[in-house]
Amino acid sequence: MESVYKKIIENIKSYIIVLDIDNNIIYRNNDFVFELFHNNKENLNEITLNDKTYSVDYIKIDNNVIQIYNDITKYKLEIRKLKRDYLTDLYNRFAIIEKLEELKGTQYTLIMGDIDHFKRINDGYGHLVGDYVLKGISELLVKHIGKDGIVGRYGGEEFLIIIPTLKIEEAYNLIENIRKLIEKTKIKVKYNDCIKEFYVSMTFGLTNSDINKSINEIIGEADNALYTGKHNGRNQSNIYKKDED
């Protein structure tokens, strides 16, 4: 490696490794980068090692390839904070809409869920108890929605759930099972030095994505289906129908 390159590299505060045309290591600026390099067999742009995240840049100079690794863990954490709801750690409204933007043009089921009579919980027991319910419901939804499902807090006691891999009938069966599980789950919270036990229920509205409709229109359909379920007695799941508009 040319000495001029080496001098430049030595002044860069990153993890750096240099390979020759045969992929042999001809320079590294510390021992740890050797470990990073061997954990990046697929030449990714970002890798995780020992609970830290590193960006990877590739620069070709003459017959050499320079790989530059930077620790971006704290930046990833900051981005996560911006996209997560502070109370439930679900995706916040901004982030769940962003997920819908990413899925534009694909097939998915969108579900809007709402905790029934949530105002009674806040008014009767206080907002701290209400927060406990929100966190408990959030954990239950994430646990049972499946690895491909995406759960976000849309606002207040409303949730948006995206299921990319199931047809709406299958998504309906899934959310019905979750709804039944929620209504059978006893919630225990400490209230005025006493343990209070009570049950909650949820109503869900479902709709299909449509390439001819905007995200707001699709959310509106799920919301209309939810409203119909609320109007018909709550604690149920309802698939959107056009005559609900």
C-alpha cells in the first residue's frame, strides 16, 4: 500500500482494513477491525457485533479495497427513540405511517384496534392505571400478532396493525383469536394500596390494501370498520364493507 494512503488512513478515526486484489489483508489500523471484517462475509453496508451496530463503507483505490467501519450504535438508538412511542415502545404514529409508505403497492391487511370504554379506566382509576393497561395490551398484541406483523400506537388507546403475509380472512381469524384472548386476560394493578382486578375488551376494524387508494383512504376504511364494530356493541372484529362509508 502506498505510504500516502497509509498516512491518510492513520488520521481517520474509524476501524479500517485494506485488502489487495486477491482479498488478502495488507493493512489494518487495529486488531478489532479484523473481527469486524470476518463478521462481514457478505459485504453488507451495516453489521451488528457484540450488541453494537457498525456502518461499512467501501473505497477502491488502484487495486486495493478499503473497508471503513464506524460505530453508529448511538445514532441507531436515537433514530429508534424518534420512531417509538414513549409509553408502549411500539412504533409511533409517524413510524407506522412510514411503514405503510414502504408497503405501498403491495398486498397487506390493515387493522385498527381500540380499547373499549378506555375513558372509564382513566376516569375511575387514574391515568397511571390506564398507562399500565396500554402497556399490557401492547405487549399482548406484539406477542401474538406473528413475526411478520407490525404494531403501532396510532394515538390514545388506538392501535394500527399491519399484516403483510395473510389474506384478510386469515387476518380476521388471527385478530379474533387475539381479541378473545384479551377479553379473558385478567389485569391486576395496584390502586390506592389495593390490588384491583378487571378485564378489558377491544374492537377491531380490518381492510385490504389497494394500489388505487391512498394510505389515508385505507386507514379510513379500517377506521370505518372499527366504528361499525363499536356501533354494533364493541368487543368484536369487523371487515370493512363499502356500504359502511
